[in-house]
Amino acid sequence: MNCKFSYTDFDRRIWEEELQDFVPQKIFDVHTHLWNDACAGPDSPDSSLRLNAGFREMDSWSRKIFPGRELDYLFLGTPVERLNIERQHEFLATESRLARQQLASTIILPEMSADDLDSVIRRYHFIGLKPYRCYASDPANGRIRDFLPEHLLEVADQHRLTVTLHLSRFDGIADPVNQDDLQYLSKRYPKVKWILAHCARAFHAFMLEKAVFVLRDIPNLWYDTSAVCEPYSHYLLFKHENLERIMFGSDNIAAGGVHGKYITWGKGWCFFQATEQPHCIAHNTLVIYEQIRAMKQAASMAELSQEDVEAIFHRNAEKFFSRAKHA
């Protein structure tokens, strides 16, 4: 699929009326995905993630939705099943070199050998890894080591890599198994720097209500805020975590650039797109705008300062990757 996401007058209204005074002048987006369909395998399934977007498309889109902002990025590979992994490494490395920071975390497969991963890191100089639950035998309820085995973590530890982790299991980080695994892995591999994607995959706030008090004591652990539209999830991190461990992410373009919202009910959550309603303006805006709206509300509830907001949007990531580059 070609990168032709739309930006509407309604999106612009949301930005101008609600978000532009909240979002700082500098943004360091630590959760963006690049993809080219040449990286698909012959039997890769159709997916909304298969959006052709290199650095130029990502940068153009980001400048459209964040007008006038200074932008930096961490680029992630895109988790498409049965992809051509070598082409993905090459594409991601080539595109990331066009950016000022030149930072990328590549897709890895659990069946890769330690030698294979070591060779990839030495050849392409990736700063991190992007494992994903779709590569586990049980994507919905797998453990971390099912899609990020320890022989690959040994390589990550040797190279002091970052791991952007999208957790699995029905209750996400509320599941004691995930908490126990993170406690063990952070101690076993102390040179690995973990970024828990999507507020530790807390699309639903119940997942963080107790877990945040466990996570805040785990070393070498950070969060990105990408795609989470629930204000209370952000609030729990803003209120109870070390703010220096929270970094802005957008999940652009294929997820953050969609019109809709991630919603919650009971113990569930999903992506939702509204239809026209007779009683209100029912237009959808971008997921990334819904996310930032939630962050703004949470920042107000947690009484964050402007300096705190700027740290989350860019300074924390600047410090994080400055240390990572010189590790």
C-alpha cells in the first residue's frame, strides 16, 4: 500500500484548538515504523501495516501533523509475518541514514541464531531490536522469550542494544508472568535497555494500576507513549513513574496516522472508527491526535510542568540515545 494517508480540515481544527499549545517546539518520536513492500515475502499476508513509507514519507507526514516542530526519530522495522528479513534490514538501515539522528531498531525473528544477529548488528550498526509477538507460536498469549529468546538477548547485552518491546498476553503488563519475566531479564541482561511500547501496552488502564508499582523498581526500563488513547494510562506513568523514563512515540504512520481511536470497555480494548451520529459531530481524527489529547489531559491531572512535558516529548529521548550511542 502506498503512503497516501489523508489530513483533513477537522484534523487541523483539533490541532489548532486543542494540541498546538501543548506540544513543544521539539519532538523526538521514538516509535515510528518504516516499510517497503519489497521486504514482503512471497506468502506474507495482507496487512494494514504494509504501508510503503521510508524516511522521506515519514518526515513529510510528521511535518504535516506537527507543523513548525523540530523533529527527530527512532525508526523501527515493521512486523509483517513471513517477511524477507534480509531486505528489511537493508531497507531500514538505508532509510535511517537519511535522518539526522540515524537511529533504527530492526525486526528480529526468534529462529535467528546468535551469530546471525551479531553479524546484522555489526554490518548495519542498528542501535536496537524490534521483536514482535506475531513471531511467537502463540501471538496472543506468548511469553517474552517466545519471540525474544535468550540467545538473542545475549547478543543484545553484548552490544548494549535497545529493545522496543510490545508485550503479549491478554492482561498485558498486569499479568504476573510478564512482570516476572521483565524482572528476570533485566537482571540477567543488565546492559540491555528496554523500551516498553504503548505505555507498557496499557491500552487499557487497568493493566497499569498495580503493575506500575512493580515496573518502577525495575532498572534499565523506559516507556514510549505511542497509540494509547486512554488518559488514565498516561496519568499512572506521569504520577507514579520516574518522568525521565517516559518518551514520546507516535506509532506513525500506519497506526498513528489512521482516523479513529483505541477504546476500552470491561477488560477489553480495540481500534474503533465512529460512524455518523444525529446528535453530535462524529468525525474521526487521527489516532496520534487522540493520543496527544489523552496525554494533555493526563498531564493536567498529574500537574506536570511545561518542563516536564518538554522532557517527555524530546529531552528524555535525547539523553537516552546520547548515552546509547556512546555505550
